Amino acid sequence: MRPEIENAQTLVVKIGSSLLLKNEALNHQWLAAMATDLAGYHAAGKKLIIVTSGAVSLGYAALGFARTGLTRDQMSLEQSQAAAAAGQIELAQGWRAALAEQGLAAAQILLTAEDTEQRRRYLNARQTLTTLMTHGAVPVINENDTVATQELRYGDNDRLAARVAAMVSADCLILLSDIDGLYDADPTQHKDANFIDHVSHIDAHIEAMAGGTGSSHGSGGMVTKLQAAEIAQRAGCHMVLASGRDNAPLSALANGARSTVFMAHDNPHSARAAWIAGGLQPGGSLHLDAGAVAALRAGKSLLPVGLTGLDGQFERGDCVALLDADGQEIGRGLSAYASEEAKRMVGLSSDAVHDTLGYRGRDEMVHRDDMVLHAAQSEKGQ
Ligand code: GLU
């Protein structure tokens, strides 16, 4: 098996409609074999997320559109959003049953592009996904097609899966498709097309190969697969593109079936740290007491009790500078509270925070996973 899969602690598997459906119904045999393979990974201690398509196709059948003579391509936006609503319930039920058969709990999450791109929502989605995986559940994700408006939709689950992988700091994303990887020309047109085993950087040369392989591969085609690979690589996540056509594709990969791997440029933790430290403009600053600074240096989260004050106006999920008692910046992090709420929480214990806010929010002001500390300054004169 590829070490990128074998060594992954958090694995996202993206499954396209054409693999999951047979004659416009769920292919239960395929699903059962997939659940068996996933259970094997779960037992080996990997955290798993499934990104699955199929809602629109299942809903097209469930709503009887074919009988009215309407083809898939002729569906209006409203009709395909209605189809997604009708099909999603069946898709979720199929996954729930297949995973339950293996003793695994499934948890449905429907995301829009905004949920993965706006930091305010992103922190929530990340936290929920992490909590589910910590409790051994398998999140089953699709795009929330029913409410996403045209201009805000991903429309393809390739990029959605890559954003999810980046959001949870996954180390490997497997895109199962109806093609076994990247070729330097369209293999259906050119018998001598060469298979590409791995890609370090996506450059114009690689992009030209994707253009050459046409758009018959799923809703996104090879172009969206490369876009997904770029998102994953930048987030420190490997992406493996492999065929999911036959039953048990994960077993096939373990037994040496070929695939193309797009190598991560970094590891997920340093990629996230670089994003927090340098990629975001701080919207304000939090002043910390000496106890909080010591706790942070010892790897703890920042609690409201360690706050002595704050400056600036920021929203939940915004980047803030963390300042010590001398006003020196010791690091940066994503604030779990907006500045208006944070002002009321300065110096309060967690219990007092809940009484003051009137609801149960997060215990941490800045979670340690959402924080980067600058290297401690050496002593004076050295
Ligand atoms: N979200 C769509 C569905 O469930 C599929 C998008 C895609 O095919 O990538 O039907």
C-alpha cells in the first residue's frame, strides 16, 4: 500500500455518484464492501471522513422525473435542488445502514462553500467534525445542494472533499473516481497514453494533461480533481486519485492497485500554523496575564480567566494577536468569541462565563489547535 495511505491518521475518502449508483439506485453490494474496508481502517486507529455524492441522482429517480420525460441535464436549478433533498435522505440512510452493519456510527453533515471558507463557520464545522471522530463516529458529508445558491455552490464534491480535508488537518484524501489516475493524454483516445504515478507540483505541463483527459469523469472532470489536489497539497495533505469502479477499491489499493498520488507540500500541522501565523491579518489583540502566557507555552489553550483586556473589533473565528503583560506579541490565534462577547469575559472563570453570556459557549477563548506561538525570546544580552 502507498505509505501516504498507510501512515495517515486522518483519512478523507471521496466517492462519486457513478460508483455508488447502479441503474439509478444505491449499489448496496459496493456500499457494503466499502463499509467493510472502512471498518478495517477504523480498527487500525484511523479517523475517517466520507464525502459522498449521489443525492441528485437518487432524487431524480425518487421524484419520478424520468417518467415525465425530463433528462438529468434538463433539470432546472430548483428541480435539481429538490432532487438533492429527496435523494439525500436515501443516501444518508444507505450509509447509515452499511456502516451500522460494521458497528460504526454515521453522522451526516451537509456543508456549503461558505461553511468551509468563512472562518466564523469554519471553526464550528472543524470542531464538530473533530468531536465526532474523537467519539469514533464516521462523518458522512455532502454539499448542502438544497440551499446553496448557484454562485456559492461547489457543484462538485472533489473540491468540497479537499476543503474538508484541509479544515480537519487530514493527512490523506483518497478521491475514488471512474479513472485510476492521471495520464499524460486521454487514455480512451490514445492507447499509448502514459500513466503518472505521482505529482509533486501542479504546473502548466500537468494542467495540460488534465485538459487532455476530457470531462467524462464525474461531474467535475479531471480539472476539478487537479484543483482539489492543489488545495490538499497546500494544506499539507496527500491526495490519492484511484479507481472506485470495482467493489472494495480500498482493498484493491492496499493490494497494490495503481493510483496517482499528489504529494503534500508540508505536513497538515505546519501548513495550518503557517496559515494562522502569516496568512491572516489580526483583527485585534488579546492581553494575557503571566499565568496564561506560561500555560500557552506549556501547550494549553487560552481561557477567559487569563485575559486582562483586549483591543480592536473582531468576529468569532478572526485572527487575533496574543500579547503578554509587556505588550509583546507572543503569538496569534483564531478567537472563539467576537470582541463584543470577549469584553464581557475578561478574567472570568468558565462557569462565570456561562452565567454572563447566558448560554454555553466554548470553554477556550483560543483553542491550542487554533494558535501559533512565536519562538520564546532568548534572555537579555544573549
Ligand atoms: N452533491 C451532488 C450530489 O450529491 C454531487 C456533486 C458531485 O457529483 O460531485 O448529487
